Amino acid sequence: MHPHYPANNMKVTEHIAQAKDTRISFEVLPPLKGKSIDSIYDHLDPLMEFKPAFINVTYHRSEHMFKKKADGSFEKVEIRKRPGTVGICAALMNHYNVDTVPHLICGGFSREETENALIDLAFIGIDNVLVLRGDAPKNESFFEPDPHGHSYASELLGQVVQMNNGIYLEDDLQGGVKTNFCIGVAGYPEKHFEAPNMQTDLANLKRKVDGGADYIVTQMFFDNQKYFDFVNKCREIGITVPIIPGLKPLTSKKQLNILPRIFNVDIPTDFSNEILKCKTDKEVEQVGTEWLIAQSRELKNFGVPILHYYTLGKPRVVRDAVAAIM
């Protein structure tokens, strides 16, 4: 047997069930096209000492740009910015002997492409997925589903559940192998920006859990009270699955304006005041690290199953924070 290869892949829910204390997980972006996997290894190497339960790898839809042709007209060209989520998951699993969670999105994928991706994942022994609707392309303000794809995460979830029951897209396919995916979904402590109100958003989340989701991972937040309230509201309406908090370090002044706009999150006043006092991004990074440590500590004391860190581009800050609470 290959010495690195995971002897027994575990589901996210199994990691949670077997943990004696709060575990850690990380999320990474695929490298841009043309970059090697080494950029991810360099990013993760300093973090692997914390023995993460799993590593999430995001998926980015391809985007379109308009190229001018010789005759002056424009043609729509598809560009894939960050390919390779499935391949990266397999590489990480092999390189670090760690479980991986690929993200699956609705945007830009037909049902057939989704089914093929799930078959590939099952072949390489990955049995965790996080299903998301995905965002609108950068140059468009509204999400448009693929003509042969899903409009909502709940529909994508339904397709994974069907495959777990041995039901594939071809009607006449007899005796299809049942896949064994543990399915995560996203939750929004401060509500999804397109939901009219929190109640609607929670009802939608409950629909995903009732439809077969095994756990929830939250959008980033900077105020733990938002997470505590969210968990309480979920429990009140009968959502019993684990709710993993998602955390991100704030490391530059411009994020004070960018993060609320992109992710619809509030930044607490005392935190933003501290950041506004900073003269340099190095100072901001220090304040951001201290805030992340305080957040992580409080959540760990609360007994969260896993602390999930969005490491995007700032592994050192995340490393310092995790080292302080372990």
C-alpha cells in the first residue's frame, strides 16, 4: 500500500463524532491557471502541524470575456480562471494523507457535468462534498443557472442524494452503484444577501437539511454573538446537524469596506475602531490576528465541533491564531 495514501477516508461527520476537542479545518483556493500545485503545498505546509480534520477546496465557475475579432466584431470567449478542484483534492489527499472536501457549485455546470464530477470523486475515494449555489459571474449582477443545470443549492443537493441512493440521470441505468457522500451546505449567520429576511433564509436552510444535508458550515463572521444567535435560531426550528463556524482574518484596511460589500457581514465597532487607528497593514494584521485568536478561543470554549479557517492568501496569520489556541 502506498505509504501516503489514506487508509480510511473519513466523513466530516465522522471527524466530528470522534473528536475529543474542537478540531481545525482549512479552506484553500485552486491556483490560477498556469500555476503549479506547489503553490498550494507552500501555502498549507505551515498549517499541517495542526493536523486538520479536512481541507476544503473551492470551485470557481469559468468566466466569459469578449475578444475583439479582426473585423471589429466581438466574440464571447470562455476563460477558466482556476481549474482543477477535483485534481487538487486527490493531490492533497495523497500528499498529506488528509481528507478533502471539494466544493460543488450550480453556476456554469450542467447536471451531466455534475454527475461526472461526482463519479470521479467516488472513484478516487473522496466522500465529502460541500454543495453551494455559487455566485454570479464577476461581470454580471445576477446569478444565472446553466440551461441544463441547477438553480439552487437544494436542487444540487438533491442530485447528490439521488446518487447516494443509486439513482443516476439515465433512466434506464440499472443497478447503479450507490455513492456514499457526506454533504455539507452553507449557512449565513447574517442572512444570505438575496434572502428577503432571516426567517426565509432559515426556512431555506432547513429545507436543505431536511433534504439530506449532513452538516452546515457558516459564512465568515467577525462577531461571535451572530454565530451563537444563528445556532439558537437553527435549533429552535429543528435543525439538529452540526454547525461549523467559518472564520477569516482581517488583514488590511481596505477589507473594512470590501468584506461587508462582498460577503454581507458586519464588522463590530470596537474591531473597526482598532483597525482605523492602525498606520500600516502590518499593524492591521496584528490587530486582525488578535481578534481572530479571541474569536477562536471563545468559540472553542463554546464547544464548536470544528473551527473552519478561510486561509485565502494569509496562511501565516491563520497559523499564528491556531497556534495560540491549540
